[in-house]
Amino acid sequence: MPVVFRFQGFRFFFYSNEGEPPQPVQVHVLKGGLEAKFWLRPQVQAAYNWGYDARTLHMLLKVVHDNRELIEKGWNEFFR
């Protein structure tokens, strides 16, 4: 699980086996046993949320949006 970055104890990462054929660029966020997955395109949106409250999920959406280029760069370097 390549970690792209960490923020306030949250780990932003992707799974190295995202499926066949590969899924679009995405990032998973994990902290304290809770996890969410975000699609990056065409817009940042939650694919699923396992346990984060609405306030935290909104904050994570903003962090993913603000770091979309960094996440895409990490994805492309790993998978290409």
C-alpha cells in the first residue's frame, strides 16, 4: 500500500492491486480503523465511507482536492 502523504494522523494511500482492469485514479484515507475512498476525476468525490462523520468526510474531501496533483503524480509513478 503505497502511502502518498500523511495529514493530521490520516494516511492517504492506494492499494497496489486496484483491480483488473485498473480502476481510475483514487485515494484511500485511513485513521483509527475508519476508511474512505475518493475518486479524483472528473471531480473529487467519495466512493465510500466506512465510519467517518460528516464533518471529517467534508474535511477529507477538501484535503484530497487540495492535494489532487500530488496524489495523481504518486499514482502515475507507481502504476506506469
